[in-house]
Amino acid sequence: MHAVSTLKEQLRTDLTAAMKSRDELVRTTLRSALTAIGNAEVAGSSAKELSDDEVRSVITKETKRRAESAEAFEGAGRAEQAERERAEGEVLARYLPTQLSDDEVDQLARDAVAAVEAETGEKPGQRQMGQVMKKANAAAEGRAEGGRVAAAVKKQLAAG
């Protein structure tokens, strides 16, 4: 028996285990995630096998979609469905890197601003936001939502 080599294989292995243990929540969540991955693989001009990073990106989108659905259900007074969406989001979160704390995201933004300043020789402003975001997102490596990184970068640029 070989070791699981890709994230997609890990999802399939865990799906099989969930089916055997009759874990309906994990089973339906992983099936849904694997369907989304499959759809991403056949999207575009030619089908391709997704890398682990691309699979993580699909899982991140699925997790975000569930958080948004949970909020919508909560707002509509449908607490049971909201709870289900949150539970599915937690199942998917197991396959994502540990998220950075707010302090870590702020530090990342400070470092990105400093890096752009070192490159350009001047303190970056709002016009260099794209450059700073590129460095900050690269450093975050999917461990922080883009909106959180952007907010931290904006705060750093405004403080500058």
C-alpha cells in the first residue's frame, strides 16, 4: 500500500472512511468538495489534473461559500441550516493550512510594505497597493483570506 501523495487522494481516502463509518456530514461535504474539484479540472479549454495548491484554492472557495451561506441562513432565521453550513465548513477547514492570527496578518503587511520600500527607496502609498499586496499574499500562502490581508495592507499604507 502506498502513502497518500496528493490532497485529492487524501480527500478520496477520507470520503471512503466516512462512508464506511456512516458519517453523513463528512461524506456529503467531501463528495461536494470532490465534485467542485472535478468541475475545476474540466473547466477551461482542456481538462487537467489540479495541483495540491489548486485543490486547496477550490477547498478555500468552498469553505468561504459555506460561511456566506451560513450567514444568509442565520439572517433568514434558519438556524438549523446555518449550523449545517458551519459544520461543513469546519470539515473542509481540516484540509487547509492553519489560518494566521490578526497580529500575524498585520506583521505580514508591515513586512510587505518594508520590502516594497526597500525595492523602491521610498515609502509606498496607496498607489503601490498592488505591489504590496502581491508580496503580502505570497507571504500569506493561503493562510489568510485576501480581504483580511488587503485590510491590513491598507491600514499600514494609511499609517505610513
